[in-house]
Amino acid sequence: MPLLTSLVADLRQPAQLLLSVGRTYDRALRVTSARRTSAEQARLYARWQAGLSVLPAAPPGSSLHEYGLAFDLARPSVDPRRDQLLAALGEVWNSWGGHWSARDPVHFEVRP
């Protein structure tokens, strides 16, 4: 299971807080990705390019996951593109100065 502790130090506490807020509404909310290797990013990008994923993936070297500046959240059995909890958490994240977009509803990041 991906760990928020793999993120850069300044992101860990806000990410954990957002996860905690989300889990007050649904204990099933999970971290599905945090820091990734370039190889992991390449695999995800290839899957997206091949049409095997509905969620976008950045090319290797351009994903903030590779730098510990992004994490993904999701709930089992809930389509993230229709998940109102992720949308609400995204609004909270944006209000805290992070970046979230409905285009990639599982993805929460901070921009350097």
C-alpha cells in the first residue's frame, strides 16, 4: 500500500489531514499512489496511452509523483469520475493552496 510518508516532508501533514477528513465520511478512502519511480510512471503512462486507463497519466519525468509532490486517493468500488467525496476533498485541497482538478479526480498535488 502506498504511504504518504514517501512524500516530501512539507506535504506529509496536509496530505494526512486531507485523508483524515475524507475518512470521516468514508473509512474506505485509500491512498492509491504516492511517490513513484520513473519505471512505475512509465508503466502507468503506457497503460493510459494504450487506452487501458480512464485516468490520465503524465509521461515519465513530468509527473509530480516522481518527486514526492503528489498523491492519489480513491474509494474501492466507487467510480472516481463520479465520486462526490473526491470532488469535495479536491475543493478543500485547492482552498489550502494545493492543486486538484476534476480531469484527474484521484490526483492531489502541490506545484513547486
